[in-house]
Amino acid sequence: MTDARRFNTFFSWMQSLTLAEELIVVVGVVSFLGGLVLSATFVKTVLLLFSAALIAYVIVRVGKRRGFFIQAADEDSHSLTSEESNIRMKKLVFDDFQVTGKQYQVDYVDEPEHSQPMHHERDTIALEKKDSEKTTTTVFELNEFIETPGIGENAEESPRAEFNALIQRVLSVVKDVQFAHTVALFWMNKEKQQLVLEGYTTDSEKFMTNRRLPIGSDVVSQIAVNGKPQIVNFVDALGQDDMVPYYETTDVVKTFVGVPIFFSGIQSQNPVAVLALDCLEADAYGNETITSLAQVAKLISTLIRSYTSKYDLLLDSEVLRSISRVREQLSIDFGAHSITRSLAEETSRLVPWDYIAIVLFDDSRKSWIVHNLLNRMNDPYVPLMSELDPQQSLVIGVIQTGVPKIIDDLSTTTVPRFYQAERCESKGALVIIPLNSLNRCYGALVIESKDLKTYSDADVKLVQKLAETSSWALEILSLTEVMNNYVSLDETTGVLTRKSFMGRLHEEVQRASDFSNDLSLVMISIDRMDDHIARYGREAFDFILQNVGRMVKVSIRPYDVVGRFDFNCFVILLVNTTSNEASLWAEKIRKNVASNILNIDNKSFSVTISVGVAGAIDEASDVDLLENTDRVLRKAIEAGGNIVRVY
């Protein structure tokens, strides 16, 4: 194999000879043979030397072509002067085959002016990187090439947060590219004639702290109104406050440029936002800046359109989830209190608020009252169960007309929200949404914020979807109560319905007052009913009520009265019984219930009850007796349950 390689090398050499080189080789061979034949010593020596010179000449020429003398050529290249080597081109070498780590290494390699192109690029990089004298290395951190986590990685991240992060990144890029002092993006609110700050990046400590600016004569407002870009090559310091509105005090900016941003895909002359930037140098921007910012405006416009679509879908899905939660709660406890509580809680998830109140009509008091209230600020506001002024109040006006009402600034109206003597601040924004069904208006939902101009028509439409569900629930509840007027017994437990019991309560209180008899009222509430339903299912609710109701019925006398008062609450009227005797009876019932074992689907468990007891007081009405009993029952529940409390 060695001889074969040698023969191949020899033939390769022979094939690479040019015609002139072949002639020289022929002459050399002839001279060599002639030197061997001739006998004259001098002539023989001359011919042999001449033959050797020709052969050597050919070998050197072929060797240079085949790359055997590159090192010598490189040594010659080092003879260039230092001035010539400084003006050589540098080659940027990015090694794709580096070991993955926290840094990338980028090499700048000196390249000779007359270097031949190399066919094996990977080998060239390796050779050049080994020569430390020719290579200068710049190190870049890995985080300069990779996006930091946070944008779009969390599936539960809201579109609003994602949009804010992307806009902030765009503003930062614009600031770096344009060498700006401040870059800000303002929304155009045409209805309220405001500029609303969406995002900004600035080097100034004097930038505005308030997010809202009234539309005036400043240059940002002009762009928002006219929809045309503007360049101010020199901003006079004396007029800067009137020209550039987003600084609290005068800054040293000299150049301003702003471009309008339109909603993508809609041919409209009305911009939805304004991109504004300024610089500390005069004449810093020109028409080329407008051209560059026009591309940025298109990008922001696309982001706005994408965000709007995602946000609309998010709101729709959030409303559906709220409606689903309301229906789930009503399937457990279907009553006016549960309906209003669910409506208030879900409304607080959809819109900004500081106070939420729900007004319903109270049949017993024959007036509109504040039935449910959420107060985030914990400061003076309208008390719960307060009666509204039927003649003059904002809420009554909405109930009468059945049309939602938005008030951007409460200080501009002299009509009270609920009644004249209310203790509410006169600043902020208010929205009132009626709770309408096809037949009647059942009340109103009141949402209030301490910030001016908080609510829009879009907020009203959003909350109305939730209010419609509650309105229909109130409609069903009303029809159910009408039907129960003709039914005396509760279908589930077999005891009196609430309305029937209230009739008997009124009669017995009147009888006890006329004949000076003792009378006691007992209220029983089943503890942690929601937990039992979650653990054993919806059918456990009726099962527990039936068992507790049965134990109560077998413990009373024939002339005592028992009824179902609420979701998981029983009321017992003990005739000719003092409050002390009623408390002993209640304690016996509590122990019997706690020791009773219930079974559902081969699962055994027990329940406990909280009990409130109150005796009738001289000249006290049935409403007073009921309120006293309810008050002590709540104290028993707050104490942890499975306890009896006496008024």
C-alpha cells in the first residue's frame, strides 16, 4: 500500500506539470543521460549540474502550487510594516461549535490582504483561533441575546399585563435608538376629552405623576385631535409648560416629536393614541425620524388590535365565569341575600370600585332599602338596611326609569345618592344599573369609585350581563314566594314555610301579650353546611335538613310551632315557655343532633347546630322577637358553632 501511495503521488506530480515544465524535464533528462555517456570529465560535470538545476526548478514550481511553501510565504508576509498591518481588514469569527454556556465568544481575526479564499471554513476558523497573537476576543453575556422570562410565559397572565410589558419594551427601544430624553405613549379618550398615560421611559425626575391630562392646546393634544405628526425643532424654555404637558416643572428639553397611532385595519382619521418623545439637543430630529417612528406606530397599532381582541375575549370569559359562580351559589342557597351577595362579589371582580351597594324593595317596611353593601375604604358611607328617599335620590330615579346612569364627577350634582342625610363624600365617579326583568324593576346596583371619570359605557354593558342573571333570579324568587303564599308546608322538610310560620308567630305573640303568657322563640342553624355539600354532594343538603327537621318535630309539643326560616335555618315557637326553659330544651336538641350519625352512600358523618334563644318581652312585637333571636344566633355562629346562646 505504501508503494501504491508513492506511485500515486508520483503520477499526481507528473499530471500537474505544464507543457513548458514538461519540456524542461525532458531537457533535464537528456542532459543527465548525456552526462552519463560522455567520457570527458568537465563536460560530464556541466551536463549533470545543468540537469539537476532544471529538475529542481520544476520541483519548486510544482511545490508552490501544491501548498508546500505556505509557511515561507507567511513568514514573508510578516515583513510588512506595522502601519500596513494596522489597516488590514478584520474578520469576525462566530464559532458555531462552541460549548454551550453562559457566554458567547466572538473573535476578530486579522486577515492578510492577499490571502487566498479557503475552501474548508471550519478548519480555517480553528487555525485562526489558535493564533492568539492575531485574535482579539470580545465577550457578550448570554442574556443580551435571549429574552428574559416573564412576557407571555404565564398562561394565566392577563392580556393587559402582557400588553403593558410589550409596550414598555417598544418604548425602551425607541428611546435607545433615537437617543431620546423621554418617550411616552398616551391614550386618546375622546368622550372624556383626556389624554391617559399608558407607558413611558424617561431620564427626567420631573415627569408627571398623574396619569390623566386634559386635552388642551399643547402639542400632544394637537396631535391627538388633528391626527398629524409634529416636530418642534426648538422648544423655548419659557413656553415649555404650555408646549410639553407631561412634565410637572420645566425641564431642559429642546426638541419634540410626536406621531399619531391609529387602530389597525380601520380607515379612520381619529387617532387612538399618541407617541411622544423629546431630546435635550436642539434640531435633534427631522423627517427621517418621522419615517422611523411611523414604523413604530404601525407596530403599536398591531399590538393594540391584538390586545383588544384578546381583552374582549378575556372579559367575555370572565363574565361567563362570574355567571357560572353565581348560578352555582344559587343552586346551594336560593334567596335574596344570596343573590345580592353573589352579585356584589362578582361585580367587584369586573370593574374598579370603592363602594358597591345593592338596593331592593322590602315588603315588610314598604320601602326601598340598601340590602347589601361592600365598603373597601372602611370609611363613612350609607348604612346597611337604610331606607331611600322616595322623592329625590339618584338611585330611585334609575329604578323609576329603568335606564343606567353614569356620573363622572359627583361634585357636579346636588341630588343625593340614597337620601338627603347620607354621609358620603361628594367626589368621585358613580354608575347605577337597574335590576330589570321583563315584568318589573327589582332594585339597582350602585358602583362608586373615588377617582373621577372611572366608568364608561363598556363597563355598564359588562356589568349588565351579570345583573341580568341576578334580575332573573330575583324574578324566580318573587314567583316562588307568590306560589308559597298558597302552600303552608315546606316540600323538603314537612314543616311550615316561612310565610306560614310568620303568620303563626304574629298570632302567638298577640295571644301571649293579651293573656300575659310566656313565649320563646328558638332559631337553629346547621353548622358548615357548605362544607357538607362540597364533601358529600348536593343531595346531602336535603338529607341533612330532613334529619334535623325530624329530630326537632319529635321533640316539640303538639301546640308548639316549627318552620323553615331560611337556607339551613329552622325556627321553633315554644308556647307557655320561658327563655330559661327554652334554653334547656335547645341544649338537649343540640346534644341529640351532635351525637346522631348520618349515612349517605355508605359514608357516615355527623353534623352540629348553633342555637339562638329569645323570650318575648312585654309590649314587644313579633319583629322585635325575631330580631333578638337572630342576633344571638349570629353570636353563636361567630363563636364557632355547636353552642346555645340566650338573649
